[in-house]
Amino acid sequence: MALAALPIDDVLPAVVDALRRDSNLVLQAPTGAGKTTRVAPALLAAGMANDGDLILVEPRRL
């Protein structure tokens, strides 16, 4: 079953490229854009995890 398209899908290649150039990235997009569900799997698929580990932080408004 294919995943439904999300807005983040169009920029995932640019996210991977940016993280190949610099290990830090601030990603801002509206709720429901797919940041949480798509970025980590895309980074794993691109071989960007050191020994299978990724560290992602998701700050929330207080």
C-alpha cells in the first residue's frame, strides 16, 4: 500500500542534500506536512545514520 503524498515529500531530496553539506538543519513546516513521519525514514534510506542512529528533536510550543 502506497503512502499518501504529503507536502514534505517534494523537499525531502533537498533536506538530504542540505544535511550532507552540514549536520544541522532547522526544518519548519505546517502541522500535517509530514516532518515527523517522513524525514527520519528518508534519512535512513539515504544512508545518513551512523550505525543506524539518528537524533531528531521536535520542540513544541509551551
